[in-house]
Amino acid sequence: METSAKQNLGVGAYRGLKRDIIRGVFQPGEKLVMSRLKDRYGLGVGPLREALSQLVAERLVVAISQRGYRVATMSRAELADLYDARAQLERLVLELAIQRGDDAWEADVLAKAHTLSKVVEVQSPEEMLDVWDARHKAFHTAIAKGCNSPNLLQLRDTLFDQVERYRHLWLRETALSEEALERKRQEHAALVEAILARDSDTACRMMQEHLMTPVPIIEDVMARSWKS
């Protein structure tokens, strides 16, 4: 029981700290002061160090020899590389999904697309971000699952974790704009149509374009925020 409780504390610290890094509570390059982390999360050094080690492995945090930890920096070069890698992988995964996906896969893609397109009542902008983002991720994950390759899906998850901080900059510009959301609804509808038609060339081209459209928006946000 004691071991399980410690593991739960570590998981809680990891999730909370990861979310705060992605959401910009801790800025790129900022030193993560242990006393501040203890106060914010109400946890001891052990669970926090465990969380920090996991985030180092995910390249969201950098360990500084004998001097603690810092939030990993962000750059246009990394942004371009991560998004290109993700788009290339997603294109491959989609091509395999169209080849291998069955009727149940099609039904799941349709269901997730419908849920994403529905207008939902939310109480705050932050809730809007959470709701739309969760449904958006579920939609794209449903598509990817058709590839039936656990290894490719694991690699996809790893890339998604690394790109998440950049995605959040785009998300704040998109999920709170009805005009931007409508453009995304149209893109998703066209993508689903091509997928259900098993038109691999069209669907893969659409997917790659869809995944790369956030890059200039993120670059603009980075320029405005950090003058980098």
C-alpha cells in the first residue's frame, strides 16, 4: 500500500508539472526551484524528482549538473523539425490505416468526428481549450489506430508529447476563435470524406497539410511572446 501511494504521488506530480509546462506556467529556460514546486503541488522532494526525471526523458525538462532543473528551451528550428517529423509519420500511419482499417475503425472515426464537430456549452475559455483539445486528440487517435501497429502508435505518442508545448500556443489562437474552429471543422469533414472513400493519396495529402498549418501561427506567437 505504501509503495502504491508513493507511485500515485509521483504520477500526480508528473501530470501536474507536465500540464503547467505545456500551458506556460513555467516559461522556456526557467529554473524549476524545488521549494516553489513543493509549495505549488503540496508534495515532497521524492515525487517531484521522480516527475522531473520522467520529464527529462520526454525532453520537456533539462537536468543541470549539480544545479537542479530547467524547463527546456523552445526554438523555431525545433518547431519546424518536430512538426515535419509528426506530419511525415502521421501520413504513413494514415496510409496504413486506410489499407488495414475495418468497418469498426470507420465507425469509430465517424463517431469521434461527430463528437468533435458538436457545439458544446462551456463555462470558461480554459474549459473550451480542454474540451476541444481532448476531442481533437481523440479524433486523430481514432484515425491512427487503424494502422494496427503498436510500435508506430507508441512512436506517434512520443512525438506528440514533444510537440505539445508548441501545439498549445496554436491551440490558444484556435480554440477560442469561432472562425478558426469553423476552418478546422471543414478540414476535418473533408479529411473524413477522403478516408471513408479509401482515397489514400488525397487523404494523406490533406493530413500533411492539416498538420502543418499551425506552424506559421506558432511562429507568430513565439515572435510576439519572446521576440526570439
